[in-house]
Amino acid sequence: MVKKPTDTKSENGLFITPNLKEAKKRGKEEVKVVQFDIPEELIGIGENKYYQIRTYGCQMNSHDSETMAGLLEQMGYQPTEDDQLADIILFNTCAIRENAEDKVFGAIGSLKHLKLEKPGLILGVAGCMPQEESVVNRILKSYQHVDLIFGTHNIHRLPFLLKEALFNKEMVIEVWSKEGDVVEQMPVVRESGLKAWVNIMYGCDKFCTYCIVPYTRGKERSRRPEDIIAEVRELARLGYKEVTLLGQNVNAYGKDLDINYSFGHLLDDLRKIDIPRVRFMTSHPRDFDDYLIDVLANKGNLVEHIHLPFQSGNTEILKKMARKYSRESYLELVQKIKAAVPDVVLTTDIIVGFPGETEEQFQDTLSLVEEIGFDASYTFIYSPREGTPAAVMEDNVTEEVKKARLQRLMELQNRLSLEKNQQLKDQVIEVLVEGESKNNPEVLSGRTRTNKLINFVGDKSLIGQFVHVKVTGPQTWSLKGELVDSLGDDVKNASNQ
């Protein structure tokens, strides 16, 4: 039995709402590892019924949706993209920026008419947004056609909560403010048979002043190494070509375990498994240690792409963000990585317009991007999140200035991205063919080891295989190429790309 954290709840146990003060606490409570097992009486509830899951946000959310799909299909539900056919529609949400929340509320509101047409339809809101008190209060006030609300800590409870929503006339809310146990053996319906997400840990203890994630995802909890290794081995046996290890801060993996076993140790063990590609995200510069760099230098199935968010190029702003590193230490880390993995491709996250950011401080961000030469950047205007320290900081940067700075940063990054891609002209690189191009079904699309998108003409029988492609048309966000040869299913890392 999975334990529930202590929380305030109503007599019927169906109205547990989030509490920010509880979510901020980092106690020493023991986190147990338990095995999931769905009760037999819940297995047939969804027979001849259909579900739909709409996912917003990061890769962790995408993998959570795969787990929700697994739970629903274990109950007998079938997937559908047709709103009219769906018997349950779940919104798996993101809370990291205000515009992401606005999109969700807009989508929920648009389904009110469908709920009136189909009173038996179950509408559910899950994920990070329900972990915020203000979100649950807003749903209670303005979106009373929602039937079910649950958060990030109790996804395994979906079958039980869905049963209550089906047979209870009141809205069912169960949002744990404190994280529960690490639940293993959850059913998963993966989006493809080629690439798989694998959680290695949950939560974050960094508490950057702008970030809501430590409150919505809880404290850091690592999965046991043997469970992760077993999952990756099984994916290799099933023929998967690539896994991406997920965590809010993968570099902190193992710090909460009672054994001397770090993220570097995990990667070193996964390097020995017969699966062609292993990726990971997201890394925090503070925990990127020398041993991890040494392991990555061995390459093999560990690809030469590292996503390393720096957020700001100015040390004073980094201090206000509570990032716990400086501009200088970030540059030193990048130098170490490039020395160990000379052909590494670096991508990053950057926040523009943090409260009080001056033009001079923004210039430090531009110069850092130029000096390092990132292949790509994910750039955002600062979005205040209620309950975070930054939300109450004085912000004297106008929206107009923030937008102008973002535009300048994007123009710089676009130039660098194009220059980086132009360096690949006429090179022959290894590509995992993922499917048809989104823009042209006559063209195939795939990814290099460094996660660059490349499009080329080829037979559809190549989907799922590794091929060699010559780069003929470098572009800013992707590459065009010509097929050289097929490498077959047994190729293992034949190229540095």
C-alpha cells in the first residue's frame, strides 16, 4: 500500500487541496519504494470507453502522460483524439509560466459546451498546475464543470480517483502537498517504439527564486539504480534505439540514496547496455562534477549533446536567482566539458528581463552566448510565479524593454545556430530515422546524435533504422541532407554526430 502524506482532508477523503507552506518543507521523512498493483475491481471500468490526454510542458509531463495512459488502458479505456467520442479528457498541465496556464484555462473553458452535451464526460486537471493553491481555487470558482483534480505526487491514484469521479456527484480533488513514495512498476503506453523517456529521479531542492518546480514536484527522490538499469535493459530487449533519462536536475541523482552512487556512476553502468543512444535532461551547472565529465568523455552510447541552462550571464543576477554559481564558474565548467568532449554540442535555457535586470547585465548574457557558441537556446521572458521569492521582487524593467531584449537575444542565437549548422556542410553523419517530415510526407525526418533535426528523401522502410546522411543544406533550425547508406538495425554509434 502506498502511504499518503499527512494532509488536511474532508470526511469523505475526496477533497484534499494543496498547501504552499507544506510544499516548501523539506523534511527527513523516509521515502519508500513500493510496487504498483491495480485492484482487479478497477480493471474493467473503462471497457468500451475512450480517453484523451492533452499534455502541456516538459518531457517529465510527457512521460507522466504515458503513465496516465498506461493506467487508463489497464482499466480498459482506449485512446481517441475525437472530443465527441471521449468519455474522459485529462489535462496534464505545466505551471512554469503564466502563458502555459492561460492556455490550459482557455482549453478547459472551451469544453464547457461539450460537458453540457455529454453530462457523463469526465473532465480532469492533473500535473503541476493543481499543486498551486490559486489554481485549485480558480477552478472551484469558475470551472465547476471540471470533475477531477489531482497533482504530480499521486498519479498512481488515478484509477481510484476516476472511480470516485464516476460515481460521485461532487468534484473530486486530491492534491498532495507533500510527496509520497517512489512507485515502481507503473504501466506505461510509450509514444513510439524507437525513443523512450526514463525517469531517474523526481523533485528538486535547488529553490531558484523564479521557479515553482520545487513546490509542484516536491523534494528530490532518486529511483534505485537497479530499477533504472532493469527498465533500460528491457527497453533494449524490446528494440528501442534511444532513451532519455529525466529529472528536474539529473546531476543531483543519488544524493538521497544510502549508497555511494552518483549520476556519473549510473551513466557508466548504462553505457554498458546494448542500446544505441542515451541522453539526459535537465542538468544544473552546480552539480556537474568532474567524474560525470570523465564518464561522458567515454562516449559509446552516451551522446555528445548536453543541455546546460545558465539562465543569465551576469553574476549579480545569478545570485538574485539563487543559482549558486557565477558567470566565471559556468565558463570554467564549459571549458572542462569541451576539453573532455571536443565535439560536444551545447544547448541552454535563458531568462530575459529578470526583476531589476539592467542593460549592462543583459549585455553580459549576450556576451556569454557569443563566447560559448551554443547550438541552440530556449529563451523566455521572465514570468512571475505566485509563491516564489522573485514574484515579490521590485521589477522596474518594462514589458517593452523585455520584448526588445528577447528579440536581440533570439537574433544572436539564430546567427550562431546557422553558423554551427553551416560547419556540418558536406559531412556524413549518423541519423536515427524517426518518421515522415511534418511538412512533407515524401521526406523522411530524423535526429543526429547531437539532437539536430535533419530531413532527407528516402524510402519509408528506413523508419526506425540508422542511416548515414550527407548534409547538403544547413539551415538555422534544421538540416537538409542526402541519404548515403543504411546502417541497419545493429549499428552502434558509428559517428560522432
